[in-house]
Amino acid sequence: MIRFKPSRLTAAIALSAVVIVLAGGGAVASNMGFKMNKALFGRAAGQASPVGDNWVSLPYNKPYSCYSDLCTQAALPNGTTLFQRITESGAPQSCVCGVGTACTRLALNLDNVGACGGVAVPLVNPDGVAHAFGDGPKDPYYGIRINNNAFFQNAACTGAGTPVACCTGAGTGTCFGNMIIVGSHNPTQAVLLRRIPNPTNCGAPPFNDTAGQSVLIGETYFSVPYHTTAVTAQDLCNQAGITALAAQIRRFPGNGATTNVQCGTAAASALNLVLGEALFIRRSTAGACTPLSFIPAHF
């Protein structure tokens, strides 16, 4: 049974939280701090993305700053790929645990000229222009994608002879491992949902929205707080003040069953949040260049 025990959780609040808790990994919480066992899906032979795409919510206060910290402290095996997207520019950011030095230079809050060395290694944005690390907005609420085909190669699997033996059939089963996530929530942290590309110039490249800019600008992979009061995707829409059809939300459960909904629809009200999963959020209507700001409600 999954346990999630904030110290001041009343019976009424517990009822609204149970959907999220039952769908997530095991967690033990105290006030704003917690420790959680998060399942990670791998891929068996013949399987491909989105199977194995684990979008993980990271605590807003966490003991890891750089990608390499997450590799080490979460005991991710060498060969694990970590990926984030810089919402301001649409640029990808990734490294592989145990391979090279990129993981030591990349920051989980996308501030790559700060705590993680400040080495100006170029990124090539979707606009075709190379930009130095540091394009990121330096915020703690970004989720991260974790991929490794070896996640299901745990003791139970290897004891069965081959990793694929842990699945219901070669290429058809569900394979998974786990990681331990620790941290605490920042209850005053505002989340910014950036604008999407439109013909209006919103600043200097690569952050502007001039015609021809990357359609990936504004994609936010949002770490849903572990103490959220939101139960469904629509609850998040309401908390952010997003009107009907003004944003898209996507869930990547790791097993390949990706779900897309729009705010203000029955589908959004039916999409339950899962403890430990980050969500894709993207505003789907052009508007002012200023970000939409909100503070997620929490217990």
C-alpha cells in the first residue's frame, strides 16, 4: 500500500488526495519534506519511445543541483539519459550518466552558468543557432525525462535469467526499476508558463517569438508539487487561471500510454495526476509576451 503522510493532513484533505497517492510511488512526508520511491519504466526488446520515457517531478528544494548529482544520489546506472527542454528557446538539454563531463556542467534549474561550472559549451537550438549554456530561466520547477533500457535489470529480473524474463513477453511487457527522490516543497514559488511563438517580437534571440522561431518555445515540463491539492489536470488549469482550450496538458506515464488533454474539457477533468510524474503544459493561444504566473496550491 502506498503511504503519503503530511503531518497536518485532515480527513477531508486526505479524501481529495487519495487519487494521486494511489497512482504514485511509495512516499513518506513530514511537513514540506519527503522521501519517495519512484518507479521507472524501461524498454524490452522491440519497444521504443514513448515506452520508457519517464518524466519525473523534482522537488523545488532538492539536494541535487547538477545533472551529475542526480545520477549519483539517485543511483542511476551509467548510460542513463537525462533530458530537459529550455522553455524560453525550445532548445534541448541532455547528458548521459557516466559518459563524458556534460552531466557535471548542466544544471537541473537550467542555470548552466551558475553552480555547475559555467563552462560555455554550445547548444544548438531548434532555430539553428548555437547558444552557450545559460539559456535557461533558472527556475526549480522543471521536470526531467529519465531513460535507460536497463532499468528493469534489477535483482529479481537477473535472478530469472534474462531481463526480458521480467516482462510478460519479449517486447510486449512492462519492465521497470526505481529511484529514490528526496526534497521539500517551496510553498511560495511561483510557476511561469511562458508565451508561445507569435508574430510579436518579445525580446532578443533566442528568447523572442518572431515569425519562424521554434514551435518548441513555451513547452514547459512542469514538476507537479508532491504536496499538491490538485487531483486532476483540470485542477491545475483552474489553479493557473487557464481558460478553456487555452493550454494543452500531456501525461507521459512511462509505459507508453501518453494522454493529451486541453484545459476546460471533460478529458482534463478525467485525467488524474500521478505522484512523482511531471506534466507537459503548453499554452495553446497566442497572447501577451509576459508569462502567466501562478503559485500551485498545496497542503
